[in-house]
Amino acid sequence: MDVAVLTIFPEMFDRFWTHGIVRRAIEQGHLNGSAVDIRAFAEDRHKVTDDRPYGGGCGMVMKPEPLAKALRAERERMPEAATLLMTPQGRPFSQQTAAELAGRQGLIFICGRYEGVDERIVQQFVDAEISIGDYVLTGGELPAMVVVDAVVRLIPGVLGGLDSAANDSFADGLLEHAHYTRPRDFEGREVPDVLLSGNHAAIAQWRLEAALVRTFLKRPDLLEKREFTAQEIAILKKWSQELENLIQVQSACRPDSLSGH
Ligand code: SAH
């Protein structure tokens, strides 16, 4: 995948390309990433990339001409690429959007600064507007890094373990189960026995149950939208039965305890 990030601060990306999975993706030829300096496309002597807003008011706006030149140059280099504007007004970024973008041949990111970019750039060049959350940052560079990072690990072949992305939180609508590594006993806290049993079916069952319970406790909204599998329904029924038993034991011991008074 070809990725070009248009920014007035290209040096912010120097370290981004050289660490961890992003670096490995580049080394293995899955990713070709570059930060493009918008300022290099400004034609005036002072290389100006922003100007005052029409209609007055405070703040500056990114001028359309240098951005348009940079975009045309990158589109010529990668004609298949989708152009994405980083903006708090965009579609909220999600694992699903990351998976969609991972199937593209190329991505061009526009990083805004100040009040954002001239609206005619949006009209003329932008295929999708993406927000990384309901808060306002000072620039689109961190959002572009967030999106590239999430997308790169979904490009087939980038992650070592074949299914390490398939089990991730959100990939199938559930949060991922807890993880443990050595030592077996850490300051009195032990790894669940089943994970040491070597029984793959029991481990898979434990992981599914652990994912369900986590999602129920931390993000019940994800379960509301879910179409449960038969195995998941069996787990939910088991919990429901266990809770029912617990309530029965309680009310047998203390008849008033559950009356709500
Ligand atoms: N005045 C704009 C915000 C500008 S913030 C507004 O109210 O909508 C400056 C730049 O930071 C934006 O152009 C955008 O590129 C980036 N940015 C800020 N918050 C962002 C977010 N939540 N998601 C994606 N990009 C964001």
C-alpha cells in the first residue's frame, strides 16, 4: 500500500515510519509511506500555506493552492489512491473503517492545521472525511498516524501470527479476552488453570466466555447490536442460570434481602 501524508510538519513522521509494525511493514514491502511537505508546493517567496478567513474572525485557514498542487502531484504518482481529510467533523474512525481502508492500494491523507482547510479543497479532492474522536486537536498529523497505524496492521501479511488481527477487540464485535504470560504466579495472582491445561477446546471456550463477560461489563453497547452465535447463547443461558441459582440461595437464607426494602 502507498501512503502519502500531506502536512506542514513532515518531520513529525520521521520516527513514525521507523518503529514496530509500521517499520516492519515498510521493510517487508507491504507499505510505502511518505510525509509530503505542503510548504514545498507554495509558490510565493515566503512559502505561505495559510491565510486569513473571508468574513473575518480569528484563526487562519490553509490556503487551497499549495494543497491542490501537492494533491495533484500525489494523485499522479498513485492514481488509485483515496484522499482522506482528517477533521473532527468526519466519520468517526472505527476498526471497520480501518478494515475497509486496508483493502485500498493507496491512501493520501490531508492534515489540517489552524481552523482547517479551505472548503473548496474538500469539495474538489476529498473522498472521505475522518475523525478520530469527538475532541479537537491542533493538527491532523496525530489522527493520520492513528489511522495509518490501525490500517497497516490489517494489511494481509503484516502481522506475524496469522490470526492475531482476527481476534482483536472489535474485529468480531467483542472486546478481546484477557492475556497472561509468565510467571505463572505474579505476586500472589495466578494465571487461570485452564490456560495451562493444554486443552485447546477448553481454552477456546474460556476465551470466548472471557470476551463476552468483558464486553458485557465494559461495553454493553456492543452486545446490543450483536447477533449471538449458538455457542454464545449457550454461555449467556449458563450465566443466567447461575445468577438465578444465586438469587434463590440468597432469598432462601434471607427472605427479606431481595424485596427492595
Ligand atoms: N476549526 C475546526 C477544527 C480545526 S482543528 C473545526 O471546528 O471543525 C485543526 C486540524 O486538526 C483539523 O483541520 C484537522 O485536520 C485536525 N483535527 C483536529 N481534531 C481532529 C479529530 N478529532 N479528528 C481528526 N482530525 C482532527
